Amino acid sequence: MSEDVIKHSVHTLVFRSLKRSHDMFLANQGMLPPIDDKAEKVLKLVKARDSYGQVMGAVRKAQALKQQESVTCRPETPLTTAETVETAPLPSEGAVVPYSGPTPSPSPAPPSGALTVPRKPPSMPKPKWHPPWKLMRVISGHLGWVRCVAVEPGNEWFATGAADRVIKVWDLASGKLKVSLTGHVSTVRGVVVSPRHPYLFSCGEDRQVKCWDLEYNKVIRQYHGHLSAVVCLALHPRLDVLVSAGRDGTARVWDVRSKANVHTLAAHTDTVASLACQAAEPQIITGSHDSTIRLWDLAAGKSVCTLTNHKKSVRAIVIHPTMYTFASASPDNIKQWKCPEGKFIQNLSGHNAIVNCLAVNPEGVLVSGGDNGTMYCWDWRTGYNFQRLQTAVQPGSMDSEAGIFAMSFDQSGSRLITAEADKTIKIYKEDEAASEETHPVNWRPELLKRRKF
């Protein structure tokens, strides 16, 4: 290597490279097209009309009213048409929105000088008092995580499915085991009981959807079609239609009797983790790990609306039994929506956990269950969080097994059944000794800031 080669620092080399680039493109920098004044003026007019059109309309109406008042105050010297035109305010050259002449006054006319009537801020109603809930019974018998629960329409028994691949039927009053149903070869993730037939439907991670005849305690139908684990089930309240959904990102609609796959609702891009059916529109609501909620038209088999407000996976959806509304749960918030178009109502903030399940009773008590064993009780109408519970794990279990996977109220709404990670089923009921004096409503609406998204 020659000794005459001069070694420069990295800083010097970078500076030279920048200077070369600057010299190369300097000629192009001065060749920008001239600004078109007319186009800029049109752009400002369009933006002003879009942003301030209503305000300018109110200003024009106020100007017209003032002009009419000034004319009526001097009746002894009537103006001719020509004079009226001359006294009309002329459009200024620099006006953002050009003046388009007086507009007819509305009927009835607002008071002179008033542009808009100040609105009274909306007052938030005080929540209804609900008695607190307390643990009544702990039922053990499963050998794995209890993943799902369903109460029979007659309110005499309930069924649970677990990771031990067994569906167990329990007496609701005494908590005693009535029967165990075996047939699944993997975790049972969903159970639902038909109100019109002696049928129980179940689904699991073995991709199977089964129909059990409860008179013989045997599987009489299986619905084949899912390509991966099936994690949620729902029955239509009026039609003989079953809807199942799972990790293949689809919700499948089945004819209960013929086992035909009527529709495959495929629009989600990730696991469909929650599902709800109702008689009115939208008849099917699905929530997914892709952070969206979709409202489906059952007749057409198409998605009619997609709600993208959640920022994380939607693991639970529940429909209010009497009001035309529903709620969805995600780690960011619990949100309430109005049917049928999915209009956002309010956020229920504070349950800072992965919310796996929701349940609501006719009295307007909404309960959310988290992955860390926390249970929050809310007033449905106002979103007031009136109670927070921490479930106690079964003796011998680790504290990390305090998760709540599923919950359901019984048909009367007076008992709450939870399926938990410590392999137990817990039943809660209202505290009969509580009153408004012992457990007052600590309602401070100034702390509840509703976010409109």
C-alpha cells in the first residue's frame, strides 16, 4: 500500500458525501412550480365550508335577523327595492365564505342577538342500588380447568365442561353431581342447553361439535366442518339453529336436525373467541382475537357491521335480557353497544385484567371475570362498579390458578355460577343482610369520564 494515501476521519467523509449530494440536487431545489393563488383560494373555501359551514350558516341567519329588525324599526320611511339592495352588506374580498344574501327567518324566530341556545350539560343518573354478592358454595369434581358452564332453562341443574374431557351435570340446589358425559377427546370449551328439546350441545378442542340426547345421555348427532379447535357455542332462541366458532376464524351455522352447514361466516382474521345469538337484528354477534366485533345477518349469512373500537382481543360478549343492548369485554375496556347498528354507548373502565367472561341478569347487574381471579360487578345502565371480588383458590392450588374462565347467572338471576382454573365451580348469591345503609352507593360522576369511542 502506498504511504501517500491520506486517512480521513469518518466525520470528514460523511460531510463530503453530504456536500456532494447538496451540490447535485441544488439545481432542482430552485425549480419548484409556482403557487397557484386561485387554487389555494378554492382549497381554503372548501376547507372552510366543510369545517365551519354550520357556524357560518348561523352567522348569516343572525345577520338577516338584524337586518330585518333594522328595517322594521323605521316604518315611516319605507325603502325601495333598489335601496334595500344597496343597504345589504356586501361580500368582502377576503371573506372565507362568501355572503349569499339574507335567508328567510326560521319559525318561531329565536331571540334577537342569540346565535345558539347554550345546552345544559348532560346529568349522569345515579345508579340503582344492588346488594353485594358473596360466595355460597364451592363444588369440586373436575380433574382439569373448568372452561364452560350452562344453566338448564328449567333452573334445576347446570352443566360444566372441563379440560378433563368430561361434561358434568350438577344439581343447582344441592350442588351434587347428577351425571358425567364422556365422549370428547380433548378439552370441552363450550356447552349450551336447548330450551325446546331435551338436547345439550357441546364443543371442544378436538374440533367436534356434539348433540347429546339427555333422555339417553348419548351423542345422537355430530356436526363436522371446523378445521381447528371450537371454543364457543350459541343457540338461536327461536330457530332450530346452532352456531359454533373457533380457532379457524369462522363461525358456522348448523341446522340442528339435518346437521347441514347452513352458513360459514368467514370474515375474522383470527380466532373467534366469543359468540352470542338473539332473535332480533343482528341475530349473531361475534368477537375475535383480531380486536373486532362483527354483527351478522343470519338470513344472508353476511357481516353487516364491523366494530373496531377495541384495541385488544374480544374474549366475551353478552346480550342484555330485556334491553336492546350488548356488552363486549377486552383487556382495554368493557364496552356497551346499542343494537341493531352497534352504536357505542359507554366504556366500563377499571377491570385491568384479561377479561374472559361476562354475565348479566334482568336486574341490570353485569359481572366480569378476569384471568387473575378478579370479579367486578357493574350497574348496567350507568357503568358504576359497585363491588370487586377476588376469588380464593382451592386448598392445594397455586395462586396463579385463580383464573375465571366462564360464568352464568341462573334463570332467576339470583345466583351466579363461575367456572375456574382451580378445577372448581363456585356459586355466588346476593347478600341478604346488606342494605343501602351498610353498603351505600359511592357515586361520584365527576370521576366517570365517558370516552366516546
